[in-house]
Amino acid sequence: MAEIIDGEAVAAEIRADVRRSVETLREEGVVPGFATVLMSDDPASETYVSMKQRDCEEVGIEAIDVEIDPTAPETDLHDAIDELNDDPAVHGILVQLPLPDHVSEQPVLERIDPEKDVDGFHPENVGRLVTGTPRFLPCTPHGVLRLLDAADVETEGADVTIVGRSNIVGKPLANLLIQKGPLGNATVTVCHSRTENLAEKVRRAEIVVAACGVPELIDGSMLAEGATVIDVGVNRVERDGDSILVGDVAFDDARDVAGAITPVPGGVGPMTRAMLLYNTVTAASERSGVDVELP
Ligand code: GUN
């Protein structure tokens, strides 16, 4: 039976480190500020944004909540970003995705000041990541690396299969895992919806990261005995008349084969949120010149 990797516990440790750094900044007169921008009435997006706001308040980061009518013209969103870029009290900006259909995503991501881009989605920050000189590590991939570290899983020389090629998870995670250095030096296969023989590619991996948004796609029969399984998926499904959350991995089945596995919820999700706090404090430290110690 696999070890369960407890994302809540690892995230709590990171939040404690962040809280200490916030205290250091505040003692020097710097109040870290984080702005969320929500242009959606999707209940899941609303929930994610309010959780991020609450996380900030818990660690002493000032949270600013900007809401834009989802039917408004995209220039309203552009104007809101410009204002936050110019506001010295704001160190980190997050525009919650997805955006409404009439709003183009890329111009929005490119409009955010790269020094405030705590998601790490601006092309400048993506480029820095790929070339091995990152400013902010994108939150979910960073969280995945921290979970592997906490579970004492060695990435150096490991065969890793990532299922999913999104800009938010699959692509940046693959880039991080192939970097030289700690938590890198892995050999990475990135699978996607057109991949042939997915099971074979998953089965040859010592570390599997599922980030494709397909409920319970990966089951025990696809895993190597003892593999480490990180499940990034969060899918709401109807089961026996109830609405429940499941990952991209069939947890109960995979658990019998894997060596270690993250649950959903309670695995990657809390880590993504913790790394956002980490990036916001890093941004405030960089902007103010006040050093903080963040492991
Ligand atoms: N929507 C789903 N995941 C994310 C994320 O990591 N950042 C933003 N901004 N929106 C998201």
C-alpha cells in the first residue's frame, strides 16, 4: 500500500516560513500586497479566488480583490491590470483563469508587470524559467517539486512521465525537471491527448505526474510497482447521486501499486496556494530590497 503524501502538512510548513518572512518585511515597513482579478461568475473560480484571499490574510499579506463583470469589454480588464501595475502597494497580481470567451488570454498575461507576475505566466518569466534563470517558479509545478522533495523522492536520473501539456502545469514542470541542479536532472516524457500507447509510457516511469483534467484516467494497471504518483487533477463528478472531487488518477486502484501517492483533495492543491504566497513575498522582497529567508 502506497505512502500518502500529505500536501496539507507540507503546505502548512511553507505557510509558516512565509509568515516569518512577512514579519521581517513588516518590521522594515514593507506590507506585502497581493491582488486577485476575477472576471468570471464560475463558482469554482470564485471559490479559488476567495481561498487565495483568505490564505493571504492568514500569513499577513494584504489582499486586494478586484472583480470585473464577465460581460464587460476586455479593455476593462486591461485597465484594471494597468492600475495594479502602477500601484506600489501591490507586489503580486493574479488574474484568475479561464477568462470569458470574448477576452483574449495572452494579451492579458503579457500586460501584467513581469515583476508582479506571481503566476509566472508572462512570456518573460516563462523564458527565464526555460533558460534556467527563473524569477518566479509557477505555483503548481513548484508545489509538485516540493512534494517530491518532502517525500524524499530523487529526481536526478529518474524517468518521469507527465500526462498533460498545459502552459500552467505540464510544460513548465517538464522544463523544471530537466534543469541541472536540485530537484532537476530527470528524464522527462510529456504525454497528451494525441499520445499513442499512453499506458506503456506511464508504466516505464518512476515518477508519474497526472495533469490532464481527465477524471481517473490513470489506474493501477498503468503504473510501475512502487512508482511515485502526483495527481494534479481536480475534477468534479457525479457519483451515486453525489457530486464529488476526483483526480486524474483512480486513487484506490493506484494506491495498491504505487510507492507513494498524493490524494485529491489534500495533495497538490494546498501546495499551489502556498507557492503563490511564497512568490508574493519574494516579489515584495525583491521590490523593496529587504532580504527574507525563504527556503
Ligand atoms: N486557473 C486554474 N489554475 C490557475 C492558476 O494557477 N493561476 C491562475 N491565474 N488561474 C488559474
